Amino acid sequence: MKKETYQTLGKLFPILVGIAFIIGIILDSFLIPLVVVAIGVTLIMWSKRKVKEVIEDERDQKIGGKAMRNAVILFSLLATIIGLILYASGGEVQMAVSHTLLGSVSFILISYIAFFYFLERKM
């Protein structure tokens, strides 16, 4: 498989997921987007292994790591501040959104720590 084919699949995947979410909302089914995401991720992982050319180099990986780290930090800060404000304001809906935001921040940070520890020991 050529690098261009892999890149095309990578660009088509978000479009297909968006269409699947729209169809899922119209048909009131959460299974449709779930199946499309599972099939798409599997297809992208399979196609990445079939590419003979270099997809990314060390520089791209380093930039991607920095970008992801900054995105995690920004999301964590904003979600924590918004979550605490909503928690303090009270109300049933605000509490539900607050718990969702604060829970997702906790999950992301715990996942980050676990992956960092695993990858640090592996290298």
C-alpha cells in the first residue's frame, strides 16, 4: 500500500464517523457510530502496517508528543475550572456536567501517567 492511500484513509475516516453519528442520531441508535469507529480504527491500523514507505520520522513523533501533552494540559485546566464552577453553582444538570468533566480529567491524567510509566520502562 502506498503512503497516499493511507493518508486518504486517514482523511476519510473522520468524515465517515461524522456521517455515522448523524445517522445514529436520526435512527436513535448508538451502535451505528460504535461499529463504524471500531471498523475504521481496525482498517487504519491494518493499513498502517501495510505501508512500505516511511509515514513519520522521529521529528514528527516528537512534535506530536509535545502537541498531545499541551492539549492534555489545556483540556485538564479548562475542564477543571469549568467543572469546579459548575459544581459550585449547584443544580442537577450542572452537577452532572461537572462530574463528567472532572471524571474525564481524572481519567485522562491517570491514563497519561500509566502510559508514561509504561513507555519509560520500555525504552
